[in-house]
Amino acid sequence: MEIRQMNEQARNTNKARLLISCGDQPGIVAAVSQFLYGQGANIVESNQHSTDPEAGLFFMRVEFEIDNLHERADALKQSFSKIASEFNMDWRLSLASKRKKTAIFVSKEPHCLLELLWEYQNGDLDADIALVISNHENSKGLVESLGIPFYYIPANKDIRQEVEEKQLQLLDEYNIELIILARYMQILTPNFVSKHPHRIINIHHSFLPAFIGAKPYERAYNRGVKLIGATSHYVTNDLDEGPIIEQGVERVSHHHNAEDLKKIGRSIERSVLARAVNWHLQDRVLVHGNKTIVFN
Amino acid sequence: MEIRQMNEQARNTNKARLLISCGDQPGIVAAVSQFLYGQGANIVESNQHSTDPEAGLFFMRVEFEIDNLHERADALKQSFSKIASEFNMDWRLSLASKRKKTAIFVSKEPHCLLELLWEYQNGDLDADIALVISNHENSKGLVESLGIPFYYIPANKDIRQEVEEKQLQLLDEYNIELIILARYMQILTPNFVSKHPHRIINIHHSFLPAFIGAKPYERAYNRGVKLIGATSHYVTNDLDEGPIIEQGVERVSHHHNAEDLKKIGRSIERSVLARAVNWHLQDRVLVHGNKTIVFN
Amino acid sequence: MEIRQMNEQARNTNKARLLISCGDQPGIVAAVSQFLYGQGANIVESNQHSTDPEAGLFFMRVEFEIDNLHERADALKQSFSKIASEFNMDWRLSLASKRKKTAIFVSKEPHCLLELLWEYQNGDLDADIALVISNHENSKGLVESLGIPFYYIPANKDIRQEVEEKQLQLLDEYNIELIILARYMQILTPNFVSKHPHRIINIHHSFLPAFIGAKPYERAYNRGVKLIGATSHYVTNDLDEGPIIEQGVERVSHHHNAEDLKKIGRSIERSVLARAVNWHLQDRVLVHGNKTIVFN
Amino acid sequence: MEIRQMNEQARNTNKARLLISCGDQPGIVAAVSQFLYGQGANIVESNQHSTDPEAGLFFMRVEFEIDNLHERADALKQSFSKIASEFNMDWRLSLASKRKKTAIFVSKEPHCLLELLWEYQNGDLDADIALVISNHENSKGLVESLGIPFYYIPANKDIRQEVEEKQLQLLDEYNIELIILARYMQILTPNFVSKHPHRIINIHHSFLPAFIGAKPYERAYNRGVKLIGATSHYVTNDLDEGPIIEQGVERVSHHHNAEDLKKIGRSIERSVLARAVNWHLQDRVLVHGNKTIVFN
């Protein structure tokens, strides 16, 4: 086990991911693969997607290994920027060994937080969980027992601005790259959202676009649906309208009351959020307008 | 095979289903089961459901076998009506051997019709398909080759009233007990719907209540959902708002364009509609307000 | 919340479950429901199952509420035993408020244990977890932090007999009614199993009967299956051959190596085991030969 | 609609698929994409897979469009063969417009045949169904009504050799490239199989490797499984042991007897086989030892 982890670590040390979005045109794949071959890189995984011809967009993710990645990362970027400007690419290169600094926001219900911490302890979540922020105190003990700082910041809509100022300051302090709303039941202001574009992942407890907004399980119960769901998406300024990363459903029946739906739903929420977060952490999600491309 | 079918037929000959809805109160199950025992019936399957205490309603379905059912059916109903009035029940007794006379309405896309006819030929659909009505002619050959009358009635919203008059007359002529809208792309008027309450089953090509109305696959594509679905429900006067009988979903991704979603969706629609229709035909569906209780 | 829990508690106080197995014959349901009605009980949920006519067996579960259940439980049993002997029933009456004393056995991999403890903390597992026994020490801290006794008993096949003696003594001491093998990687002897018939629930990390025995994920990988699964079953003396309670699967592809299958599998194992255990705790599982009837 | 089909046709006219298997080594993707770029091809979809380092194999599928494909196909192959020999590739180039000549073998149960014919009529199966061969006559009418030749060849194990001779002659006559065993209940000899390596697709009515061989539903019923499945695989000389292309499952319960499992199973078989066949027809399946790589 220990040896496997060392190998894992060693392998990640020289593993990088190149993400590209640009207008579709001939020669992109040839140029990128020729570049990587010229640098002595070994492609581990490669995915690409072209939209319909009207939109005419091209997306690519390449995971590759290269000797002495850390020493050479800057030079690599420098060299690649020539190709990038030739094809007018939006692009980024991220190192697999550099785990993203992550903040988890949670309210009273801890199940999504617990799932993420469980995956984290198990080595299955490729994040550096830097802090947890909550408007309730009930998760404090658990979080601190794992050595993760816990910040209790009471919140309600009347004090939204000052609450967000404190939160933004903490995010800044910890150099946070990803914010996970693990059933955080407060609405974020456009100011907050604009500071972390496509870097806030929420879990909504319905199968969007059904039951946008409050009390989705009660409304699902009242509508008499036969399947309930959960949706993980990037947060934008339109409530529950941001790009969807992942969704899941479970079967329900007339036996279940609204409380039962909540209980069944907790299990869906946990797994849907964990999958979406993992894909983001592995740089598998690209955003295109209000949609995602998930290379999984 | 032939022997099995005869046995099947013989068994169904003496099989009946009793469906009950009433206010919840002690003693219902005892009274019903005592009654059936007294009549010499053998209970094959029994299901019941009590709503939450506020609504305080009770639903029951009992499938039983009894000797000489056909000769005794009237007397059975007579006897049971005393218990029924004691508990103030809505109830009905249906004979399994009496297959429901069914009309299928279809427009141009034949996949749901084909699925139902396939189940029908295979002996897996417990209906007597009496006729097919369509505003397109493309399914005529297939339907008639199975010896089922096909009525081509062109339809559009300007001639809705006269179209429905013709349709209602046919339904009357054939003593139709169940109408299946197998992707029939015309809206029915309140007059039509009111003549067949909870006896019109529709398949909507989305996971309701998401994407009510027209072009759900295009809208699902534009929203970037990761699962698409279909919903079978009883038709009421509120478009796509009637009691849901069954729903299904399949996973989709950024690889799929709107045409792909339609193709994947056809497969979901076929199986969801077939399940819903089968449950209705076996008297497994009870309606409670805008919800269903499905004893399956 | 607190009020809801009190109500929940109050409701469970007067809730009981009657489980019956006997030869199929007319009048059973009438007799049982008449009895309960006569006692003033209110039936909350009732399920029954008749096997095929050759086997000719009948199974029933009735959940009911009755005033002053605790004071009257003995008298109820006394009265019912007359009906039971008339129909030659195997039966038991269990009180919903009396949570089953449960032992969890675990080896090194903690994911199934964690899932059960998570459900337990969340109030979603209707057990009284009395102790955890492990042949590894890694879960000790977590278990004890919840106030649950943890017993570290090193085990291997050479000392099987003395290990089991210690375990059986502990089970006896704590009056254990249910043993959960939450990825306990030691084989139990017939002597151990015979002392807890149909009261030991295992999770096997394959879709039984495929991949019985050791290293199922490696073998699934080598066979190139496209779905992997997990199975929860009662333990008998035939390895992985006991009555199946629940199974689950997830899709895999050529992208996944054996390690990936293990990781995906952990998630299946967790949820399959949790469902099986919950059904057992709620007296929803009846055993018939080498099969289960699950009234869920 | 008509215009869309013409466009579809036009697009397929210039669409080709390049499939490659070889030892993994740096520079493959660069060489292939550089080659296609140099030829003026536009990559529509590209997938690749590297096995674990021990096996050290590389697989690739590229779908591309190129002007005047038909005139240039031979020259393209000629040019590419230089790259292929440099990297020691197994490869093939197939034209999307050239639909594979396909034979369907069926016995008495027609559901899988019907599903394939349904997809075929609907334009959703990219095959040229050249003939149907059966050892029963019951599907003759249906098949011939679609203008497809139907050959009734009675078969049993005593006349296996002469039966296969007739079948092989027909396959030869029709230049068959794919044989689909759509519930064909006769075992093929090694001689037959060796003549069509990885070009015979079977549907087995269980979740392999569980229930290899005869009567899987009866055995699933007797084992008391909670999910049943179906498996589509390439036929090899080891019964039900060939490379798996696709699998599917559905939930069952104690309510279902063996006949019910067969009925539920038919629906799984239909969709699993149809998916597997479609992937093969689109050149999405590569075989590696006893496993498949499915680029879908």
C-alpha cells in the first residue's frame, strides 16, 4: 500500500493536463500532439470535442507525463503559447501534483460535507481542503478533528454583505481555487459570484430544471413524481441556472412521504456532488456558454 | 406453449380484481378479507396504502381467484356492495379475463405504437386493441396487417372540434375503455378529456415537470442536462400536468446533439409508456387527486 | 426537529410488526386482520406473498399501531398464538421501539463501517450498535469517538477457533441479535454460523453468483465485464451462497483498471449493505430456503 | 426531413474511420494527426486508449471527413501504410457510407430480431441486412414483408455439419461481414467460428460470467438474485466466454417467477444487443485479448 502511494505520488509528479478551447479548424490536434511529442511528453489520456458546425468550437484535454515537469513547467508554457496564439486558444496547463485549494461551505445538514471528508480521508478526493465555513456550529467538532480549520459565520439575508466580506477575506487568505457549496442554504450575491467565476460548485436537491428554488422535495412529493434527483452545477447569478456538471436520480413511489424523499435524496446528493467535484479537481470540466463538457 | 396459454386462460377465467378507495378507518382489511374468505375466494395478491393522517385516505387492490367467477360475478358485486356502503367506499370489481377495449392514437412517429403492437403480438399486453386513429397515414399498412382497423383522420387546430367528434364517435362505436396517446401530437379539448376521465394515457417526451410543452429535447439540449427522460401520465385539462404513472431516464453527455437526444429518448418513451399501460390494464393504478398509487 | 423526533419516538412506541410464514391456505389474511381489528390495532402497512403452487407457501408482514403496546405485548402474543397454531404458522411479533443489538465486524477497509456509522449518527439506521470487532486497529479511534466499544482481535486462519471463541463470548455478553460483516475478510466456521442463523449479513464485492470467493474485482477486470456489482446476503456455510438480500451494479469501461473497479465498487458496497441492513432491522426480510422475500 | 437525410447522406459520403492497434510508444498521435492534417482531413471524433504499462498497447479510432473520399480512398490507404509500418500497426480504414453486409440468425423467440428490424426500419441501425437464417419458420412472414430474404434451415446437433455448410455458403454468397445471433439457440462449431473471427455477435440471456450455458433465467430464479441481466459478446470457441461488448440489468424481486424473469429479460436482451451491434457497425469496438475497447 505504502509503495503504491509512493508510486502514485511519483507518477503524479510528472503529470500535467493541458486544457484548450478555441474555434474549430484543421490542424489543431496535429499541432498539439506534435508539440508534446517534440517535448518528449507521453500522452496518457486525450479527449476532444467539436460542437455543431454553427457554433464551430473545439475543446481538448490532454493528460501527459514528461520528465522533470516541475523544472520545465514554465518553459513548456512559454513554448506552447506560440501555438496557442496561432490558433487563438483559451488554454491552461495544470500540474496534477498541485492539488487545488478548496473551501467547503455548509449549513446545518452535514451529509454532503461528510461525504467529501470521507472521500478526502480515503485518498479519493484530489483536493487540498483548506477550510470549512458554516452558518451553523454542528459540524465544528468533526471538521476540526481532521485538522481542518472551521469558521463559524452566522448568516442571514439581512447581513449578507458583511458575511460575504468575511468569507471573501478568508478565501483570499487561503488562496482558495474552488468553493464547494455542500448544502449551503444561503444565496450568494453577484459580487461574490463574480469573484470566483466557474469556481463555485453547488448541489441542488432536485433534477434541474425541475423544481428550481426552495423546498424541491416537498414540491416533488406534491407533484407525485416517480423519480427524484439532484444536480451539481457551477453557480452563476441566475438561481439554479448555472452550467450543469452532473445529475442523478432514484426511483420513489406512493409509499414515500416528503421526509422519505429527503432521506433518499441525501444519498443522491452525496454521490452526485462527489462526482462533480472530482471531475473539476481533475480538470475534466470545460464550460461552454451555459453548458459543460465533461471529459470523463 | 399452447398448453401454457390454455392454462393461463383458464387461470384468468376465474381471476378478479377488487379496487377500493375510502376514508381510512379500522376494520377495512378485516371486512374485505373476511368477505372474500366467506365467498371461498383465494387471495393471489393484495396491496394497500394509507396516505398521511391529514389526508386520511385508504387504497386497496386485491387480486383473487374464485370458482365459477363469471356466473357469480353479479352476485359477488351485490354482496360486496353492503360492505362498500358501510365503509363508504369507491370501488370496482374487474374480471382479469375481460381485456380492456383500447384505442391507440398516433401521429407521424411510430416508435411507441410499434412497441405496444410488439408487446401485443407477444402476448405481453393485456389489452384488446380495437382500433388505431392517426392524423398521418404512414402506420396504416403495419396496423392493418395485424387485422386492427386503422382510421386516418387528418387533424390540426383549426378543425379540432370536427376531428374530435369523429374520434369520439369511433370510441363510442367500439366501446373504448382506454385511450393511449402514443406520441399523438394534437392537444385534446376539455370536452374530449371529460368524456374519458383517467382513461387517457399520454407519453410526454421529458422528465416532468421539467420541459412541459413543445420541443422538450431541444430545450433539454440547450439547458445542457446530463440525463433525459420521459413521463407517462393521465391526461387532464392542464397540459402535461395530469397524474404521473411512470417515468424513466437515460444518461446523456456533451457528445449528444438534439437529434441524438431524440433517438435516445425514443427508447425511453417506448418502455415507459409500455409499463404505464400494462399497469393500467392490470388495474394496478389508482388516482388520488393529482397523484397515482401504483400497486406493482 | 426535536418535536419531530419526539413524535417519531412516540409513534414507534406503539408500533409492532407481525411476521408470518406458513402453508398457503384460504382464510389466513381474514384471520390475521380480524384478530388485529378485534384488538383495536390500526394496520399501517401490510404485505404478503404466496409462492408458486408447488411450494405452496405464504408469507406476511403486518405493521400496526396499538395503544399501550408495551403493557399489552405479552397478552397480544398469547392471543395470537391460537391463530398461529390453527394455521401452523412460524411467526414472530417485534416492537419497533426495541432496536436490535448489533455488532459490526470489519477488517482493514473502513468504507462500509463508515457508511453504517454515518447512517447511525444521522438517525437513519434503526439499530443499537453495541460494539465493533476488528482484526485491524485502524478504525479504533473513529469508533470510540462515537462512544461505541471497539475490540481489536487479531485473526488469521491458524487461530480461527480461539478468535471465534472470543468473538462469540462478546456477542453473548452484549446480547447481540444481528452481526454485520462490513468487509470482514475472515471466513467464519460452521460452528460460528450455526449460532446465529440468518442473523449474519455479509457484503460480497461482486455481483453474485459471478466471482464467488477471493479477488472479485481483479477477476472482473480480467474478464472485461461492463458492469460491476456488490451483493449483500445472509451468511451460511457455503461461501457466498447464502440467501441474497440486495444487489447493486455500476457501469465500468475499458478506461478502468482493477484499482478503479475497487474504488467504484466501494461506493456500491456501501449503499447495498446499508439497504440490506436497514431492511433486516425493520423486519422486512423473510428467508425461504436459499432465497429472501423482502417486503420493501 | 428529406433535406436532413440528404445532408446526412452527403456527410457520410466523405466520412471515414481509421482504427489502429499497436505497441504504445511516443509520437503515434502526432504522426496520425499530422498525416490527416496533411491530407486535408477534418477530425470529427478521436478516441484513444493505452493499456497498463505491462501490456503496453495503444488503441485509437479517428473519425474524419475529407473531400472526394471515394476517389481518394485507395491513395489514402497507400500513404498511410508507411506510417503504419513505421509504428508496426494493425489498422483498417472503413468508409462510413459503406454499410456492413449483415446476416441475422434467429430461433423461435423473435424479440431480438424484431428489435433489430425495428431500428433498421427507423434508420437507426447502420447495417445492410442481407438475409435472415432461422431454424424455425415463425418469423418468415415478417422478414419477407420487409423485402429481406429469409432462409429456413432446420437444425439440431445431429446435422450440425451440413447445416453449417449451408449457412456458410449463404454467408459467402451474400459477402456477409457481420453475423448477429439474435437468440439463435444452436451452438456453432469451431470451424464456423474460425471463419468469422470477431464478426459474430451473440446475446446471452444472463449477466456473464454468472449463469453461463443453458436456462439462465431458471437458474437466476432458483438462486434468488435481485437483478437479472443480459450480455452481448463476440463468439469464440469457449461457450459464453468471448469478449464482452455490452451488458445490462434490471431489478427483480420475490414477486417474479421464472416466466416473469424471461419477460423482463427479453426487454434487456433487446436493448443490450441493439447497442452492441450499433457500436460494431460504427467501428467503435476493438478487441484486445478477451476484452473489448468500446469507443462510445
